[in-house]
Amino acid sequence: MKDSYEFSDVIICDDHYVSAIGVEMLLSQHSSRPLNIRKASTGEKVLELFTQKSSDLLIVDLGLPGISGIEVIKKIRQMSPTTKIIVLTGQNEPHLLKQVYQLKVCGILRKMGTGKNLGEALNFIQTNTDKTYLDTSVTSILKDQSQATPTPREYEVLELMSKGHTSEEIAKEMDCSLSTIKTYKARIMNKSGAKNSAEMISWYLKRN
């Protein structure tokens, strides 16, 4: 049984042609009425399409050439605030998925298992205007990330960072190489979802 959706114009942004065609077919299968579907393979092209005409629904991948999927989402938020946005991606990096979740998109789905999940997401966003649909794999990744705990050495790095020490000073204090400190910081960023030192320190302070 097909569903009746409130949107009639959809833009699919994915640089993988087969994936974009697959999503288009799924949309047509789930909708009880004809949809005007436009496709783009780059973030720049999506912005061009929205300049010509806004859309009810944007389905976008994160790993795009040129402008990233996250930047596309931010720009579309400004250009067309009423457009519903679903992220459909193969990415599984916790910090990326957390960034997307914080943008309060309508749905986040992994490309594996797209058929069933996309149908559920489309139905979900019809009635849940202030919530984000997450498929089970995304929920698991975000849950694992929220429970991520720094090691004692990573905590030591965070403590010294919070006191204003540079990486070079931290390396000297901890009696290790600068590259080791960079490795610790990379691990902390992955666990915390932070994008820079300030966000890492903020994450540390909230936990202590």
C-alpha cells in the first residue's frame, strides 16, 4: 500500500548515480501520487536548484565533492527553512553523525537497509515535526559515542589543555612525543564529536 505524503517536490543529492536512482525508485514506490524529483551530484548543484525553486524535501548524502553535505544542510536551512531534510549516507564516523544530529534534520539513515528505513522515515517526518528519525545503526553509533570514555592518558591531555597548555608543552609534561599528543587528540575528537580544541575542552569540563 502506497502512502500519501505532504511533499510533492523532492531533491536528491548524491554523487553516486546508482544510489540516487535507487532512492528515486523507492520514493516513487512509496508515494501514492506523482512526485517531481530533481537530482544533483554536488552541493553546488543543489544550491543552484534551490535558487531556481525551493523543494519540500531534500535527501542528501554527506560525502559530496566540493561543498560537504553538512555545509549544504546549513545553507539550505537559510535559503529554505521549511524544507524537510533527510540525510542518507554511508558514513559511520560518530563525530560526523553527531554534527548532523545537532543540526536537527528530519532523519538520518545509513545507506545499508535503505528500502525499509526510508519508508519509515518518510512516514515519521509527516507527524513528528520536532524529532529526528534515526535508523537502528545510527542510533547505535550515537549511543556508543555518547558513552565513550577517555583513557587516563587522554584525560591528562584534556586536563592540561583546559589549563591552556600547548601541544608542545603537553608533550614535555607527559614525557612523550608531539605526534603521540596529536594521536591522543584525534582519539578524543572521535569520542567527543568535537571539531576543535575549544569543543574538546568544553566536552571535558562538562564531564568533570
